[in-house]
Amino acid sequence: MLRGCSLFLLLCTLCHGQNDYEEVYDTCNSLSAYMRARSQPYSQAYSAIPEEPLAVCPSGQSCCSPDTEEYFTTELTAFIERHHFNRQRNIVALEKAKSSIGLYMTQMMTMASSHNNRTAEVVENYLTIPNVQSVDIMEITKAILLDIAESNGVTDLRSENSVCIGEMINLLRPLGQLQTEGLAIARMFYQAIDPALEVLAQMPGQTLPDGCVAHFLEINRCGLCLDSTSVRSCMRSCLAVASPCFAHIRAAGGEWDEYARLTEFTLERLDTYGRIYQSGLSSIIRQMQQKLMDPDVTDMCGYDISSNLARNKRSTHPSVRDVVLDPTFMKELFSEMDKVHCQRTATSNERCWNGREVSMDAAVDPLNITNVEEVSEGLRLGLDNLGAFNQKFAAVEKLEINPIDNGVDRYNLITEKPDFVQSGAETLSGVHGVAMVTLVTLLYV
């Protein structure tokens, strides 16, 4: 009998339809929980009719009062400022990228995360000196050679040993063009950060057209007033508000969108550089192994390497997105601001809050939102400056990263094993010969 009554009551409830909230819902648990989570007092009873009519949300029996609407208005204004206009988190990310690009290039060119002081200094100078014209290939190659040697326990290789260093640099010479191309792209990325920071610094304080906050309240909060079991806003309804309300921001962001595209292109190009560089350097190291089997070369350089060298390993190249920057946020900053807002606050589910009721089809009434707002003068100037720099930044698309030509004959490197190796005889010139072969064999294991 009880089961029959329960089924009858359920059928009666469904027959009232989706709009009879007074009888379907009889608590304010959703709004109460929402307010408690924000440490806000709440005592409105669901059955009460506010003494003063609500300005935005549906009138009649409601969990909300005019004070609740006022709180929602303040909260939504702060939400929009925090999530769309206050870009401090993005400023921090770009500032980190500016300080990290040199680290990335240093680790890339030495394939090690320590003992990089010489290379780091050369890279930093190239990135930061305002009017540098080109890379000193000899300087960067010598720095890389000395850092690699030091990180592998080599203590006797000094910059004044010009004959030996010249021999080793000759082996590394094919990397010169690749180093030039990679550093040129990194310098362009480094220079592009300051104009972007200027734009982000001008984002706080942007305004929305009159009435937009009220529309967002209607779409994003009024459902709580009818205790609609925390049903989220309908995506179509949310976009119908967000699209015109953010229209002036989206319209101003063309130069930022181009900057975001060029930044992503640049980071992809640097990742390509890392893969090619590692492959090219590994190939050259194999050639160096052959060269250092020559006893005369060994005696000339005179390496002194510790017995634990075999435990030293070279690292693979790091991911530029992990070390420098993940640019995903850039594409969402201007042109997709409306979509980002609704992705945070709305749902594409059929059952959702459309601003007036819980709807199964998310019907949207036409909204008459007139947007005559403009971005602030400071933001407009920042975007203009960014646009001027984009014309220079676009040159990065013409900078190619090409595999190196590491043909051994071009640099007169040994192409066959010496006779003493082919015969299996170990006749290298003493401990220095063994040390030399050990060094280059283990540099990039």
C-alpha cells in the first residue's frame, strides 16, 4: 500500500510540470549551501515572498531577498574582474618565461642542467644586449665545449690551450648555423614579452555595458533563488549574454590574437630546434670519438678525467613548454572571453537554468544588449604597441631550423677506424688516450 501511495505522489508531482517550483521544491538548501561556502549569512525561508520585489530574479515565492541580489551583484562584478580582467597570474607566467628562455637555450646547447656558467653568460648577453647584430659562433662554441668538458670531470682543458680547443671547435663547427638560428628565435621571443606585459598590466578596470552584470546575475545566479537543485546555466543562454557584453573586448584583441599565434609558433619552432640539435650533436660526438683515437690529438690535449666518469650521463633536451611557457591561456584572453566565461559557469546539458526557469530545451529569448563601450585608453595604447611589435615578431616565421650538414669529409674528420683499433690493439698514448675516448663516448650516452 505504501509503495502505491509513493508512486501516486511521484506521478502527481511530475504532472505539475517543470515550472511549478513552489510545489516541487520546498527548501532553500542550494542557496543556503552556496552562501555558507562563501561565509555569507543566510536566513530567507523559501515560502516567503520578499517584502520588496526582486529587481532581477523571478518574483513570487523565492529563496532570495533584495539583499541577496545585491550580494550577487557585488560577487559577480568581482568574479568578472578576477577571472577576465585581472591578469596577474598571466603576468607571472610571462615574467617567468622571460627569465627561463635563457636557461632553456643553455641546457639545450650543453645538454646538461649544471656546469653551464660559460654558456649561460654568452646566451644571456645575446638575449639582453639591445643592439646585438649577430651571434659570435666561436664564442658560443668555445663556451659550450668548456662547459661540457667541466661537467664531465675534465680539469686540464683550459681556454688558453688554443691548439686543442681549436681542434675540438673544428669538430663542433657544423653546429654553428644551428646555434645561430636557435638563438635568433629565442631572442625574438625574449623581446616579445615586454609588449605583452604592457597589455596585461592595462587589463584591470575594464568595464562592461550597463545592465550586463544584471543579465549575468539572471543567467548565473537566479536559479538558486528557486532552489533549482544547483542546476547550472544553459550554455546558449549564457553565450547570449556574454557575447554582446564582452564584444568590445573581443573586438580590440586582434593584435593580441596575432601575438598569441606567433608565440605558439615560436615555441613549437624551438622544440623542433631541440630535437634537431640533439640529433646533430650526438652525430658529431660519434665523429669526435673517431678523431680522439688519434694518439697525437690525445697527447696534444692531455685530458685528466676522474675514474668515476663512467657514471656521468648527458640529459635529453627539455620541453620548452615545461621550462619556459605554456601559451594556452593567450588564445582565450580576448577573442574567446565570452566562451571562457560560459565554460566556467554554464553547461550544455539539456536540463539547465535559462534565466527564468529550468528548461529542457534551453530556449533563449532575444536579448537587447547594446554595447557602446570601449577599452581603456591605456589598454588601447598597449595593444597598438603590441601590433607594431608583431610586425617585427612575424620575422620569426622566416627563421628556419634546418638539420645540420655534418658530412665528415667536409671537415676532414676521420672516416675509418685507425689500424690499431681495427686490429684490436690498445696502443693509445697512455692514460690520456683512454681518458679522451672515455670522455666523448660518455658525453651523450
